Amino acid sequence: MKRILSTLPVLLTILFTSCDKSASPAISPSPSPLPLPVTLAPSKCQLVTETTNLSGNSATYLYSYSTDGNVSSIKKFTGNRQNLPADSILVYYNHTINYYPSGVAGKYNILATDYDANIFTGLPSKSSVSITLDGIEQRNYWSYFFFYDAKNRLIKIGEQTNTVTGDLEYDLNITYNDQDNVTSLSYESTTGPKTITTITALGYDDKPGPFTGIKNWPMLMHASWSNYDPEPILSALSKNNLLGYTIPGWKRTISYSYDNQGFPVKRMSTNTTSTGSYSFEETFNFQCK
């Protein structure tokens, strides 16, 4: 039985999720992404590389964009970035395909997500996620349902695993402040024992977040919707840069260094529990027009 704090959605997330599940892939993408509608990204500066030295997950992410300004692919490299990517995602207007290594060298498993709307021009109300493990496809493994407020902010996500008998499912409820930054994430189980887990944001700065140049980043972020690591969700849904958050028994504080346009070029995070603390850094590089 899966718990809300499961690591499986993180391993099988939208990037490399992302992120954020060895035979040849059972789903073959088109040779190149489908033509995308011409839409402009909400920021004049777009993220091109991201690195993290997080212990056990150090990596570099490379972002590519189509001529209309929308992200078309993201690749994750571990160690020397000249090596083959550890994971990659191809982005289409209502479909994403994520490849990540299987247990056989040179072969990849697959996570494919289908949305019921164009993620660059619309607001999806549903997505269906299929996984291919060792050449065996499990269609519609996860289903997500999206709800928005009058400002088109994502305020609720319903998670279901219709093909897994007895699996624990949940609703994620999201609250915002007047600056369009998330103040809390509340996970409520909808099957099994009734539980509620709330993550509270500690605040935000007044500068643009690193992903503001990527249209509808929440549908592409390299994390799952579970609360295994809520920081990517808080950052993806918020306009400004997160300064930290708390979970019962856990606290993360975050500080930033900025470029001359106010974008964060370095993010310094410290996790603190009753047993001690651990710090790590992330860097961001942008291309501005």
C-alpha cells in the first residue's frame, strides 16, 4: 500500500522528475516535438541550466526552448554533464514523455503524462499518467484532477490510482496570499485512515522565482504532487522565491543571491530536525532578451 509520503511518485515523477516506475521503451515519441501554439513566456529571462549539490541527488538540468519561447525538453545529468543524461523529458502541447534509466545499461523506463488541455495555452482539469517498467506498460496508473480559483491559481489537486487496489489516495489543498505565493499545502487522505498533513511556508522575497520564464511550470516540474519534498511544489506555484517551510519535526530555511535583474542565481538551503542540520546549494543560469 502506498503512503502519501511515498518515494515512488518521486522516482516516477514528471522529471527524471520532475521530476520529481530493461527492455526497449514501449512508447516511442515522435522524432521531434509537435508544433506548439505561438505563446510568449511570462518572463524575459528563461532558465537554461540548473545545478544542485544535494547529497545523493547532485545533478545538472539543461532546459531547451522552441522558437515560440515554450520549453521543449529538459535533460538531467549526474556527475560530468558530458555523459549521457540520467533522465530526460520531451514536452508536447498536452503530452510529456519522461525517460529514466532502468536496471539495464543504456535502456530506459518511461513515464508518459496526458493532459486534457494544452498546457501552454490552457488550464488542464485532468491528467493521466502511464508508466512502462522493464518493457511492461501500465496505462492510467495515476490520475490527477486540477481545480482553480477565479485568478486561475491551482487550489486543489485530487490524486487517484484506479488500477491499484487498496492504494491510499489524497487531495492536495493549496492556499495563497495576496502576492500569489503559496502559504500552505494540506494533504488529506481520501481512502484509508483519515489523515491530514500540512506544510506551511515561512515567507517569500519580492523577486521573480527561477521558473517564472517557463509557461505553466507546475505541470512540468521535476517533482511529484506528493509531499515527499514540498519545496518544488511551493516554488512552482508561487510568484516569488520561497524563504522556507515547516513540516511537523522538520524545517527548511532558504536564502538567495541575485543577478542584476533580480533573478536568483544561487539558492542556499538548510534542513533542520531534532537530530541536526544539513545545508546544500543550487545555482541557476538565465538567458535574457
